[in-house]
Amino acid sequence: MKQKTDFSRSLRKYYKAKDVDGLKSLIPTYKKAEESVRAFYQSFQILWHKECKPFGFEIQDARIGGLIHRLEACRKKLQDYVLGKTDKIEELEAELLDYWGGNAPAKQIPVYQDYKTNISNSVY
């Protein structure tokens, strides 16, 4: 997740500037993120089965597996774009909306729409 933090900013910046070399430079970052998440998954699976009952790990499969597949899908879209197989990336064509509609409360972070509760109500 650390690798992913500034990723979208760079991706959007390069895409809007039509900087194909900049976009190409991000492809290895996607691959590294995929590898890191896979390594995390393997370690976490071992730890889970040492400390917990097996029940509930299917939620981790969905969460972590979904992240891995999303990284792969984004990397493939980016590769297709830089190779000229597609002429645009629709998700990057859309303008980002201000989450608060221009009226951001001071130091407030939206937390009611988080992935954890969207994928499962499990506490693990």
C-alpha cells in the first residue's frame, strides 16, 4: 500500500501530460506492488493458520486477491495504452470530483465507505 500511495497522482499527472515515457516508467512499479502484495499474502496466510482457526480466511482471499487482480488489470490497461493498443484510459479521462463538494470540514476524513465493510462485515 505504501507503493500505491503516490501512484495515482503520478499516473494522472503523466496521463494528462500525455507523457508516455513517464507512464512506461510506472509499469515496473505496478509489477513490484503485485509482487509485494503476493508476498504479503503468503506470509499472512501462514500467520493466520498458526494463530487463528481456518474459518474466515476466505475474506482475506477476497480482499487481498481483489487487490492483486486490480493491480494486474490496471497494469494491463496502462501497457495497452503505452503500446498504442488503446487510444485512451477511460478511468483517467474522467475528472476527479471534490469529495466534499468544496466544503471540506477541517481535518475530517471520510470513513463510512471503506473497503473492509464493503467486502465483508467480518471483524478480521
